[in-house]
Amino acid sequence: MKEKRKFRIFIYIIFLIFSSFLSLFTITADAYAAKISFSAFDLAQQTAPPAKSREAQAKAQPEKPPEKIIPAPRNIKESTAIYVFLGWMWLSIAVLIYIIRLKIKEADRLYAIKFFSPEKK
Amino acid sequence: MNIRQISKGILAWLEERLGLSVVMDFLRKKTVPQNKHTIWTYTGSLILLFFGIQVVTGIMLAFFYKPTLEEANKSVGRIMTEVPLGWIIRSVHFWSASFMIAIVFVHLLSIWIIKSYRKPRELTWMSGVFLLVFTLTFGFTGYLLPWDDLSLAATKVGTDIPRSIPWAGMWVTKFLRGGDDVSTDTLTRFFSFHICILPLCLLFVLCIHVYLIQKLGMSLPVPAEERGEARRELPFWPNFVYREMIVWLILGGVLISLAIFFPPSLNKSADLMAPAPEGIKPEWYFLFLFQTLKIFPARILFVSGDTVAVSLILVAAVLFFFLPLIDNKPEERKGKVITLFAYLFILYAVAMTAWSLLG
């Protein structure tokens, strides 16, 4: 019975950690997806980009560096993923604290009855 | 063969080669005193936690950072805008540094107040003061690395302060800057200090500090000792470690939330010829020292005000380092005066920081 309970708690912790990481990797995966296009491996689509017209080339001036960079999520997907991750993180923390409190109670009880003391053995 | 048998086999294999049972036996016997001051003992492991976070996020940032005059600011910009989750990693690094320094201050001040530095723990205190200096130097050297106008101006002011030290001042300033002025040499010097020299020094002193704590154990606070309280103890493993885990989880959550909601921004690249921007201030942990230097007049009798201020700060630092040797006997009056100084120092630091922030 005790083993079963332990196993259930263990599975729950694994699930929480896994789901937290999953939400984190969703953000990473989204960011990469924007850069790595699988069509790049399709030879039929390997065509040169259209050449810029002379007017467009003349208009193109060297970009000025920004005065200040204020970091923030780049798109709505990234910001949603971050909020989901934060929610999961705090939920995981709450559940883990609940489990650790149970463990503390048990460890204190064993210490109070001198379960591990050599005299008792 | 089930999982339990496999894990037992692996543990037996490791035990045969590493002899880990000695460590486990030590951890099982290790105890932590239980009293109303026990809360301060959590700060020690918290510092280790934040140092670990600093190391991990620092390595991740170092993959992309380039310590050259042209690329330093651009590479930090790229970390924030192009590297996936780069801005969060930089933000965690920034906030974790502040958390670490704040907890180092709390840790040292709590030891000062409960007088845990008394015989035989003098060397533990002294190694702790070294760790404080290394941690502050980490903050100072790291501040320049984004190479924006604020960090350049703050470094110019910061590296100019040692110039007021009598005799050795000029040499210290030149050594810090790698020349007469802040330049590309200063940047590479600060970078090597930040990622190589300081971590090695800190790890070395940290090992000594942790060894001394394990060897001498944790002290019973003087107030509890004076009341003649019986020594109540709690096993370190697992009872105390479980309690520490709760604190780690909560502060870890707060750190990540702060890093997401309040990430540090990046100003435009520094120009060595440009005048210093108005209202430059150092990081919050140097504000009380910065304000102290500001309130001194330009000249006191025949000596420069800065020289007097820096000399006084150095004398205070030396007294702080040798505190266990000054407060070495459990004399009622002397001990109380030294505790009063601890409270006065906290009041002074808070007041000066508030003045600098509001002024």
C-alpha cells in the first residue's frame, strides 16, 4: 500500500517536471521554427532571391543601432508560453512543497521516536 | 530484475570504487542547532544555490558574449533579441547576482549579531569576509561587460575611487584599468576576472569555508548560550535538508518570476569620448559607499576629502575582517557595544542607500 502511494507520488512529480520543461521547450521550439524552414531541404525550392532594384538599393541605408533594448517576449505565442510556464512552475512548487511538508513530518516523527539511533538497534 | 535491484547494484558498484558511505555516515551524524535563530542558517545554502545559478547562466551567456570594444554591446544585444530565451537567461543572471549579494550581506550580518565568529570560528568568519569581497567584485566586474554608456561611466567612477588610497592608489587604479583610462584593455581584464580569476578564487575560499563549517559545526547563538538553553538539535539529513528545499523552491520561483517580469534593459554602446550621462549610479549594493563618498567635502584641512573617506572605509573594512579577534572574550559590555555597531551599520547602510536613490 505504502509502495503504491510512493509510486503514485513519484509519477506525479515526474509528470510535473516533464510538463514544466515541455512548456519551456515550446518557447524554444517556436523560436527555432521561425529560423529553420524545412523547405530549405527541398531542392525544387532552391531559387535565388529576387534582385533588389536600383532605387531600393539606393534607399537602403545602414541601420542605426537602437538607443535602448527593452527585452520582452517577441510574439503572442512566446508570451503565452511564458505565462503557461510560470503557471506550471508555481503549481509544481506548490505541489512539491506539500509533498516535502509530508516528508518533514515523517522525518521528524522518526527522529522523535529515535528510529535510526544506534541505542534502539 | 526490478528497478530496486538495479539501483542497489549501481550503488554497490559506486560504493566499491568511491567509498561514498563515509560521506553518507557524516551527513547522517551531522546536526543543526534548533533555536529561534535557526532561520539564519538557511542563508548559507541559499548563497550556494544562487552561486550555482550564476555559474550555469554565466556559462550560457559566455557562449555568445564577445569581449571586444566593437562586439561587447552588440553581442549582449544579440543575446537579448536573437538567442532563443536569451533575454530570460541574462535576466536570471542579473537577478540571481542581486539575490546572492543580498543574502551574503544577510548571512554575514546575522553572524555578526549572533556572534557565531567567536573562538574557534575566527577563520570561518575571515574566509566569509573574503567571500563577500569576491562576490562584490563579481558584481563590479560584471557591470562593465554589457559595455553601454551607464556601465562605462560607472566603471570610470568605480576605478577612480582607489586613486585616493594613500601610496598605492595610483597603482591599483592602473592595475584595474590596464592603463591610465578605461579602454578595451579594461574590458578584457574585467572579463577574465569575471569568468576565470574570481570563480577560481571564490571556489578555493568556499571550499575552505565549507570545510571549516563541517569541522567545527554550527555554533549556539550567544543569547541562547547566556540563557543556558539546552542544545536542541535536528539531523541535517534529511530533516534540515527538506526544510531548506522549501526555501530553495520559493526563492527559485521568485527569482524566475522577477527575471521574466523585470528584465534588465540594454543601453546604446558606450562611446569612450562621450561625456558621462547625468545621474549615474552604481548597483544598489554599492550605493551606501557611493553616498558616503559624496557627503565628504572636497578638502578636510590639508587632505583631499576622498582620501579621508576611502581611508576611513578601509579602516572599517580591516576592523570588520578582524572582528573575531577584537570581540574574543564573552565580556558583557564589549560584546553588547559590538552588537550595537552591527545594528548601527544596518541603519546607516539603509539610510544612505535610500538617500542615494531619492536624491
